[in-house]
Amino acid sequence: NQSTTFYLTPRDWDLLYDMSKGRCFKADARDAKQHLWNFWSSMDFASTILTTIGYGSMSPSTVTGKLLVIVYALPGMLLMMSYLNLFAQCILIIIGEILKLIRRLVNKIGGSQTGMLTQFTTALLKTVSAS
């Protein structure tokens, strides 16, 4: 095993720090003083709350802030669940249409070798339609 050591100069650290300013994460304690709250960091915060991922990279520090996040999160999670349900239904419709197209193409080809493929696509189509 060969060990590699990287030596970063203060200039390198400053460059990394400057590159991280536009990101949603905090580079170090210097960054925490500036409270990087821009459009992207707010989208990051909202999406981690609403999807219940909760990375913990940003969180409210006051009791009022924590209560407001709870009030925001409860209806937001319900809306996110309904959105994900709608998204899943759309994906199932697309898959169903693709399977119908495959079945039509297989029926046009015909022959004894395609019998199993037709049964398979029919079973998949029934499964998707039942969902």
C-alpha cells in the first residue's frame, strides 16, 4: 500500500473556501458566520424537509424556527406524498403504453417463438394495469 499525502497551502484553502460559497454546504466555521441563505440553499433545505431525508446540513437553531419548520413540514410532506403518487401513476401509464406497443409488435411478427414473449408482456400489462 502506498500512502499519498496532500499538502494544501493557505492559498489552496482560500480557493476551496471561495469555491464553496455558492454551494449548499458549509465549508468551515468562517462560512457559518455568513449564513449562506440563497435560492439554492433554500431549495436544498426545503427538499430535505419535505422528502424527510433530513441531511442535517442546515437546521433552525431557535425554538421558534424549529416550530415553524414543523408547521411547514407537516402539510408539505402530505403534498409531497401526493405528488410522488401522481408521478408514480404517470410512470405506470408510460410503462403500460410501452408494453402495449411491444405486444402489438410481437403480434405483428407472429410465429411460435413469440408466444412466450406475448404471454410475458400480457402478464406485465395486467400487473401494471392492476396497480
